[in-house]
Amino acid sequence: MRLLHTADWHLGQTLHGIARDYEHARFLDWLLEVIDEQAVDALVIAGDVFDGQNPPIPALRQFYRFLARAKARRAGLDVVVIAGNHDSGSRLEAPSPLLTEMGVCVIGGLPVAEDGAFEADRLVVPLHDADGSVAARCVAVPYLRPADLPAMTDAAEDADPFIEGVRRVYAAAVEAGRRAVRPGEALILTGHCYMRGGALSELSERKILGGNLHALPVDIFPEDAAYVALGHLHRAQAVGGRERVRYSGSPIPLAIDEESYLHQVVLAEFEDGRLVRHDALRVPRFVAVRRVPGGGRFAAPNEVLDTLRGLELDAALPRDAWPFLEVSVALAEPRPTLRDEVAAVLAGRPVRLVKLAVRATGSGETLAEAAPLADLAELAPEDVFRRLYGKHHEGEPDPALIAAFHELVATVQEGA
């Protein structure tokens, strides 16, 4: 059986106000080709299908159109979708009566009986091979919110109630999966969570389940799980040194600092209940992300402007495919015309400026830290101004700036 693991699509996302519909459409077209070419039997989408709990209509249309096209191409394809922390579980599950008939299983939240008891058996989804035989049981656990977790009245005093609650949910779910598994079938788990030691994108990933203090240990997943398909972290990675416990990563960079990520999906192959191989399939970069000067570095204005003038850009690209551009400038002195200068260099060129980051190169010292120490009441207004200037900028303020400051002080004093 061949399983394709993907996650964190974030359909409907915008980057600094620019919709990502074009990139998502290209990715979904590419994914359909992969499903065909690799003869995929099962597709797992491990959460954050959408970027928000009330996704825009175009995002909903993209998702349902993809499912319809995927099933039209491969009628026997099993699809398992779990909710992530960005998704509304109930909204994701709403069309389940239709999707179930198509062979698409959506798990938005933990299933419970009328009395509120957790029904773990309902998380277990059979996955079939090319012959139609059950080859695996997927225990589809969605993103767990604190309200989903059992009360920890009997937990040890030093136990973290969040982690212990998650551990117990997974223990019950895994046990349900073990009861269902037959000889020769693989036990596969899903999750949308932040695992201890995972590499986090600071700009686009929320620290969920109480933040880093509640990062989950890898031992919540038992060793007899043939594969664990995770979502939430956008950088593809294995967890805790266990190659069978993996984040697939997001298919596109969801923030500027994800430009260096190798975006991928994971193709996993199972035989006789075991994972026999897994391959990372690189997702093409449909829209480039350019950072000037690059590598998260800041450079002086003239260096940055020269680099922008020398950018090699493809004028034949459609507007939706123009690169995203981040410009990072280090300012040693005030430069109020900077944004206009950057805009002038980029005017009429096939690139979209999404961020102009500015970092002052002054000492960063507060008035209390600046030498020589003095009683604030003893300082002349110009002394205070010079010290504040030195906090943000290098060198001495321009005489014209000092003159403007004195004019401002005089105006205030006359008004008093």
C-alpha cells in the first residue's frame, strides 16, 4: 500500500495581504499528478487544511474540487482528513455525509457518545491497497484542544495535565487501533501537535496546546506504530530521532522566513504491516520568495538599493507568479525617503514588495543606561535629544535636525 502524507495547506491564506490562491491551485494540480504517477492508495491530510476557521469561498471551492478530481482519477483512493488548530472541526466535518460516500473520512474532533464518553473506535479508518484489501488501520486523531482532554484527578503531582491528558487520549485511540488491526495490516497514527524538539517557524506557526511548555514527548506514540503522520510544523522533519514519526511540512512557504524550507510531501510504502520505505517528494516552488540582502541579514540603504537594481526578474511571468520580496535595511541615521526610494527602484518591475524591514543601528541604550550618568532634571532638552538619537542611530544628528528640534522646543515652551 502506498500512502501520501501531507499537511498544513492553509487554503485561503494571505501573505501581507496578498492571496495565495494561485500557488495553492498549482500545488493541488501537482498533487493530483503525483497521486496518479505514484499509484497512491491513500492520502492523509494531517490538519490545517484551511488558514482560518471561517475559510473564504474560493478556499472551500479549491478543497472540494480537489477531492472530487482526486476520486475521479483514482476511485479507490482512501482519503483521511483531520482538523488542525487553524481549522473549525465542526465546519470541516459538516459535509461528511457526502464525503463518506466518496471514500473521504473527515475527523474534526474527538467522537463522543450521547453520555459524553470518548468513542475511540470511531477514529479507526481502514486503508486499502490496490487490490481493495485492507492493508492498514489509520487512527485519525485530530488537533486536541484542552476541552478534549480527560480530567487528571489521579495524575501524579509533578505531571503536566496537558501532556498527560494527550497521552491518555492517544493511549485509548491506539488501543482501539490495535483491536482493529489484523495480521499483515499496518497501524498508522495521525496528529496535529507541537512535538518536543521540533523546529518552529516563528512568523507563521502558533505555539499550540499551551505553548512550548506543553510540547509533546515522542513517546506518546508507541513503537508498534508503523508510521505517524503529523501536521502543524511547516518544516519537514522527523521527531525524536524516529524516522517513522514525521512532519510532512507545508507545501508552500507560509511566511517569509520559510523561504529556505524544502517543501515536500511524504510517500510511504507498507508491506505486511511494516513501513518498508518513505520518500520525500519535493513540491515545486510556484512563486519565488526573494530576500534582499538575503539570509535574514540587514544592509545599508545604498547597498540594498544597488542590489534591488541588479535583481534578475522574469518579465514573462503572469502577475500571480511574480516573486514576493522582503527588503531589510540597516539605518545608521534617519532616512524618511527610504520607502519612496525602494518603490522607485521597483516601479514597473515584475516583483511584489511584501515587507520593508528597518533596523536602527544605534546603541539601543536607554537614557538611564547612557553615560555619563546624570540627574534627568539636570539635562538640557538637547542633551536628552542627543542621547535618544544615539539609542537609534550612529554618529551625531545633522545640524538641520538639531535646529528643527530647538524650533519645536521653543514652540512648546511658548505654548506653555
